[in-house]
Amino acid sequence: MDTPRFLRTTCLLGAVGAAGALASSCAVTRPEDVNRAYEDVLDQRHNRYVFKPGDQVSIRLYNRPGDLNQTDVLVLPDGKSDVFFMDGHLFLGKTVAELEAELKAKVAGEVRDAEVSIQVAPKDEVAYLVGQFERPGTVTLTTKMTLHEAVSSVGGTRITGDTDWALLRRPYRDPRHPELFRIDLNDEVEQVFLLPGDQVILNRTFLAGLINYLREYVFGILPGGASPTSYGSFASFAAF
């Protein structure tokens, strides 16, 4: 074996171990603190969002015989769309609350205390899930999408994902200097609400990263090379 090369590998493994220990000791930001930092933005999105052309709207009407669903209602360039009993209804310039009130008034003669649920996917608003997710990629946002809803939409996390913390990279206020938050994906107490352009980066667990490192840089330099079958379970785990 090339001794200098082996020593370099040993030193690198030590550095990887130290980095893993350091990462695990760093504190995460609580979901409520992330949301509080953008309280004004979230209030506008949740309570005062105004429809614009290109928005996708899903509406559910409860407390009516045969509860009604109408999904993927597209707000057309003229600001109108067909919804339930209101063809060519004007959406443009109205808030979600105003549309809810109009729908309730329309069915008031048939249903008392009708319940209306409206979900909006604003045009061109996406977030990005990167790394150890089952289907990493782009997620179409709604105005009230939570981090856990986004993770669920991509099939959840892989077994190799370090769910104790993920990096939320948020360029919403300043694309040139995004804010960075370490967040715990296991926190169920309160949800982080996502904003347009958010990037959620999930790294491998320390063990998965170490095994991957061993596969690439240690087994690959053993005399004669090491076949994947010579460390079967390690190779299977690191293949994620």
C-alpha cells in the first residue's frame, strides 16, 4: 500500500469525524422563530393575498349535499374564471376572504353556514428541495405551504438523510445575500411556512457520508482494488 496516500486518507477521515461532531453540536432555529422573522410576509400571504392572472385556485365547498371540489381553477389573463355556479367570475384584485364571502352568498339560499376552503398556488412561485429527499427537485408553492407538506410532496426523506437538521436557504428579501437557517425536520410542534425561492438542503447522515467516503477514497485505493461485494452492506447503504 502507498503509505503516504494511506496516511492522507487517515487524516481526512479524522477531519470528517471532527466535522460530523461539530455539525451535530450546532443549534437549530425553532420553526416559530423562522416564521416570526417573516411575520409580515406570512400575514400578507395567509390573510391578504390578492389574486392575479396565472394563479391556480382549488376550492372546496362543505356542508352541501355532495360536497363539491373544484381544483386547478386558472385565473385567466382577463382576471376571470369559471367557478361553481359563477361563470366568468372576477378574481383579479380580490382577496381570498372576499372570494369566500362571494361563494357563501351565492349558495346561501341552499346551504346554511356553508364552509368554504380555498387554496391558492400563485403563478411562478416555487421552492427547491435538494439532497437526500426521495424525489428532490422543484415544488409548486401554495400561499400556506409548510415545510412538511413540501417534503411529503417529494416522497419524504431517504434513510440516508440527516433529519436532525437541514439548511433552509432563503433569498426572499435579498437574493444576493440569502438568510440561512438550520432547521430540525423532526420538529412537529410548529411548521415552517415556505416562501418563494426557498431552498431546503438535506445532507447525508454522518454515517452515510463516512461510508460513501470509504467507498470512494479507501476501498478504491486498496491493493488490487476492492470489489463492491467485498463490503456488501456498506456498499448498499452508501449507494443511496
